[in-house]
Amino acid sequence: MRTPNNETLASDIDGKAAEFDEVAVTRRSSARGDGPMRKCVITGRIAPREELLRLAMGPDANDRASVLPDAHAKAPGRGAWIGVTRAELEEAIARGHLKGALARGFKGAPPAIPDDLPDLAQQALTRSLTDRLGIEYRAGNVLAGSDRIAEAARMGKVWWLAHASDAGGDGSRRLDQAWRVGEEKEGSGLAGIRLPLDRMALSVALGRDNTVHLALTDRAAAGRVSTLLARLNRYLGHDGAPPSAAGNAGSDHRGPAAPQASEP
């Protein structure tokens, strides 16, 4: 197995430089059937790479080496992984913890940390989700429009249901009820997810006007979208999904969805 040369960084926990043995962790995770694992350089937590955000070195506005979000983990060169909330990232920057981790991990002069890195990270995670929604819509896996969603939901064809952050309560409840009927879960409280995106963001993502509600009719697509949504929600500090959203992530009584990569 080839040892990746661009993603091993020291942990900043307790100021120690404990190296992350990526090969050993990858072998253990493969034996368990898990996907690739990475280590957050801020907390030291080891987690599936789909839960973390990669930071890669790139030029800033003044053509200096700067660390920037790499949401799809495809940028060449060395990188670091973080799995923290926005508030935790801001604290790590303010206290110099992120700077220390990058200084140990990157050879030579460490990259500069942009003042707006927390904003850039949020934009990157949001863009990865909206891009995926657009891809799934063009592939025919997304339903938009209340009437179409309600009909498919009652027929048991909806794997995942979501509402814009500014969606009206009445319309959302009507679709939630249609979904419960189709899933034979009336009285269960099963309901669509309230997205951290408003109707304007959803409309831009899908290229259609006034998109307020979304439904995914493909199991694998539900897994892909749910992975990216969970990553964004963790960063925003919305990690705990409400009980009514259980079963929304592409696995319900019909059986668990197969693991899905988070990249397009």
C-alpha cells in the first residue's frame, strides 16, 4: 500500500506532536469495512474522511502560500484535515492552535491562515452540498414542487425529504404527512429535514425558480446528499438532528443505504 505523502499532520492536542499513522489507521478501518480515516489536526479525533474538511495549500491574493478549504479533497500537494464546528475553528485560530499544527505539518515556512478562513470553510461546505443537489437534480433523482413531492411521497417513492430554512409551516407539514402516509408511519413524527439553505439558495442550486421543498427518490442519492448535509451541519453546530428527521438519511425500514462517497 502506498503511503499518501500529502495528508499526514501532527495533532495539536496538549501541544504534543503525536504523528498520525495514516497507513495503520487505514488498514484497521479497511479490516472493519470502514472507509478511509483521517485525523483532525485541531482535536486529534480520527474519523471517516467524509466527516472532515481538508485544508490545502494554495496562493492567496498576494500570491503567497495560504491554507484554503478543499471541500472535495482533490487539490494537489500537502493538506490537513479538520472536523470542528465554526466556533471551534475560530477559537483554534485565535489561540494559535491551528497555526501550530500547520507549522509542524508543512515543511519550510508554514502557510498563512486567511482571516476569513471560517467564512471560506462555510462557503466551501455549502457549495459542495448545493453542487451535489444540482447534480442529482440533473440526473433525475430530485423532485421539486409541492404537488409532485406529495404524490410521490404518498406512493412510497421518497427516500429523503427536506424543506428550505424559510419554508412555510403549513406546506412543510402537508408534505411531511404525505410522506408518513407513504411510509406507513402515521403518528411516528417522521418529518422532512429543515435545511441550512433558504429558497433562494435551493433555486440557484437546481436552476429553477422558487424551490422550497426537495425530495430524493433514489436511495444512493439520498446517501450522497445526507453525507454532505451532515458535514455542513456539524460545522454550523447543528449536529443533533431532531427526532422527527430520523430515517431521512437514506436508510429506513427498507434497509440501510450503501456507503456513498461525498464527492461528485
